[in-house]
Amino acid sequence: MATVTVVDAERTLEIEATSIVSGLVNEAGHLILTRHDGTDLDMGAVSGMQLDGGTTYSKVDAFTYVGDTDPGAVPDGSVWLDTNDVAGPFASDTQKGLVELATVAETQTGTDTQRAVTPAGLASLPGTRVQTITTLTESTGAESYPNGVSFMTLSTGSGWSLNNGFGGVMTNKATTSRTQQIFFTSSGGTTIPQTWMRTYNTADGGGGWTPWVQYQTRATLTPSSFAQTTAFTSYPKGYSRLYYTTANSTGWDFAGKAGEVITFVDGTDFARQEWAKHVGGTAVGVETERWVRTATAAGGWSRWRVLVRDAKLPDPQATKASATYPITATAWADHPAIGQVSLSLAYDAIVQVEYSAWLTAAYTDSTSVRSGISLDGAAPEDLFGGTWGNTLYLGTQGTSPAGGQHSFTATGRLSAGNHTFKPQAYKTGSANTLVNYPVLRVTPLRWAD
């Protein structure tokens, strides 16, 4: 026999008062259910909710009304959802969810952490953005590169001419005819970085890319790691610098002197090296020096060539006499009226000697006169290697006295030190001979190697 439970009016009203008439998820993510009598039930945090369309959604962090009919007025800031809406959660930097799109102004301000940036907002930012692009050939024109800054990574065998094609290329393009490109090697560790630059114009200079020009960086090396005999292949490519003191320049030709060695290595078969002496002050005797040498793969380093010595080349020196002077000596003797010229050389030098005089010999058979320059006490015919061409000579012939202007110029090498030049003369025969108006000039031409 069945049992029938009768619900009276009071019980019906009680059930009606506690029935759920609406619900929402509050800002804390809790499900709040509202009874018929207006009281709320906090059901706690919800992991999801299901609309009448059958789709389950995660909790939302805002007031949300669930239903199929526009509820009209809803709590401030809430969102009305129907079965076709997506209801959260709101996205953060730790979870996926709903987002609001940032406006252009919000994107440019750059402080909002809640909204997502759109492509339009990104494009509105000032400046240019670096783009990574696929490898283009070295001859590809600038018109094929994107505007702004772009970057290419190159590997050995890429076909680019620099550094066996191994490195990176940065291109900065405002317009096709305003394009600059930089190639840099992918160096690391103890290697020395190298960089080249070129530009592009459609018409200037015939149009196209200019040749590559290398940025000449200069590496500073450790002096103890390099000696004068170190092969140029042991130096880094491009420019490098060594500085030697008076104490650690041992083994170099400039040993005992302080100075800087600059080395340039280009490729595998050429190198140049220069040394400059380190001095200071304006006093005579503290001038600098400059040496240079080069190298090839087959021959190695050449010997040093001194371009500038640390001493001033002496000024020309001269002496003369303005009268007639009889010669009576019958062997080489100092000219009776003209003085000597002294020359002090800090290094070996090439020197020019000029001598001229008016020679006269009276008519007598076998009478003659000779005159020349004695260097450091040696006979005049021994000047600069020994030759009678470096002396003046006159001999009488016929029945009339002989006379005339005679001169010579001799050039030779003198060693470093002090030197003395003296005019000398002698005669043969018994007649009168004269060496008149003699002039002597000594001119240092250059320092010798």
C-alpha cells in the first residue's frame, strides 16, 4: 500500500522560500546562489560552470549572470552570458583566459599589465624593429631587403666573400637608396673581431652596392708573447699594437728603447710592421724614430728600414777664401788660406762634398798643380773610395801660362762620428802655381740604412 505525503500551505511556502532562483560567480570566484526569499548562499570557489547549452566553463573573476534571457539591470561590472558566450577565466601571466585588447594609446604608454597588444598597437610604436630574415646572396640589391633593421646569420660556404662567408649581416634600410649593411665575423675567445661596411644607391656611382670597407679596429697584444722573429701569421688579422719599454725590448733591433709596434696583417701573404720610438719634449736630441718592415708568406719578415732617425740631420757646412794663393809644397799639405769643415753624425749618413778653385800654373816644362779635400787626414785622392777624379789638376802645355776654374762633386757614405774636411794642394816643377778663390761645401743628404 503506497504512502502519501501531504504538503500543507506552510510547508509549500517554506520550500518556495528556500528554492534557488538565480546565481552568479562573484569577484572572488565563488558561486553565489540566491533563494526565493532573497537570501544568498556562498557555495565557495567553483572549478567550472555549465550553461544550459551544455558547455562547461571555468570560473570567472567578475560578476557573471548565467542565463538565456537578458536580465536587464545586473551588478555593476558584470557580464551577461548566454549559451554562446565564453565565460573566463580572465587571463593573467600565470593562466590562460579572457583578455581585453589594449588601445593604441595604452600600448604606447607601455605600463598596462592586464591587456593584450594588437598588431596595430605594435606598429604604432616609434622606432624600427629587428627582423631575422633568410639568407640572401651578397649581390642581392637593397630593394629585396625589408624596411627597418634586419639580420642574417651566415655560415661558411654561404657564398659571401668576407671571412669565408662566416659571420652575420645587419642591414639598415630606410629606403632602397638609403641602405647600409654591416658584416661582422663570428669571433669569440682570444680571436679579434672584424667588421666591414657598405652602402647601396640605385644611381650614385653607377648604382648598386659600394665595395666593402673594413672598420680598422686595433687589438692590444702582450709584448712577452711576441718577438722580432715571430711569424706574421701569429698576429691577428687587421691592426694590432704592442708597446715595449726600455727593459722588455730585448731581442728587437731597437733593444733598449721604448716605443710602439703597429702590425697590419691582410690575408695570408702580406703584413706590415712599424715601430715608433717613445720620447717627449722639444729639446734637440730627443727626436723620435720610425722604422718599417714588411713580410710575405714565402720570405718572412724583411729587415727593418729606418725612415726617421731620432737625430736631426746636420745642416750643410761651408768655407771659402777670396784671394790668390801660391802653392809651394811638393807633397799634399793644407791649403795656406782656407780653413776646415767639421761634421758630427749621430748615424751613418750619405754626404756630398763640393770643391772648386781657380788653378794657375806658369809656363815651365813639367810644372803642374793639384788640389783636393782631405777627409780625416787621408790623402785627397782617397776621398770616398779613392779616385783622382775627386781632385783638381792643372798642368802647363805649350809656351803660355795655363789657368782656369776647376771643380768636382763627390758623394759617399760616412760612418757615425766626428769628421774633418780640409782643402789641400801641392805642385810639381819649379815654376809658380796658384790655387785661387777656393770654396768647400759639405752637405749631409740623408741618413744611411
